[in-house]
Amino acid sequence: MDYKMLCGSAEAESRRYHLYNGVWLVADQENAADNIYLAGNGRGFGGRKITFTLVSGDKITFQGPWLSNANHLFLETGIDVRDKYKTLGAIAKDLDGDALEDIVYLDMQPMIGSFDRIQESAQLLANQLKIKLYYHVESSIGSRTSWVNHE
């Protein structure tokens, strides 16, 4: 994925949201899990006031909201967007420094699904091939490179 420098608060304010339980904001977009905010103790975004636009057009302002995640949202509210992350991933037989080598799977474009979909696919492949595999997954909210061994 190509990334550019973004102002986190401006990016958060550029979307429309669904409001749940008066404190949870979930972006109205295909990859809803990438933009979940929670009113908190006021220290998120450096304590800045962030004004969010709801799908109704109404606005709500939270002081210092936190960027949260789909697992936390589900545990607290039962609202399930855990399969709504936009990720890009790869699986390989070897890792040289930070570079995957001998790639066995590569997303050709970002995909919507669980953040763990690449790790889960790597585990299935490792079990089938009976070898250790390395994987990398990235999204707008973070990335992970690790390995799985066959079971």
C-alpha cells in the first residue's frame, strides 16, 4: 500500500460515522474496522477536540477520543465488524531481514476481511506443506511480520 503523511484528526473528521451507546463511533465504509473511535479519558489525539459527522449529518464532538479496534467494540457492544479490515498481505518460505523471500502467496490488491486472515492462511499453508512460513500483513492502522510453524 502507498502511504502518505496524514493528519490523524483531519482524517478522522473526514468520514461519516455510526454512533453506538453514545461513545462508540464506527466509520460508514466498507473497511469499517479501520476507523473505530471511542470517547475516553480525553488523552487521545493529544487531548484535542475532534468533531465527527454522523451518517444522519449531525455532528458530535469528543475531547481526546481513542482510536480503538473491532475486537474491543465487539466485546463491549456486540457489534461485529471484525471482518471489515482492509489489509494487504504476503506469505513466504523465507525471510531475509525485513524482506520476504520465496513468496507462496501475495495479495494483488488490498482485501476486506479479518486482520488475521493472512496469518490464518499462512497457518493453513504451513500445515499443508509441513514447513515454517513467514507472513506480512499491513493496513492503514498498522502492520505485522511474523512466522507460523506447521502443527
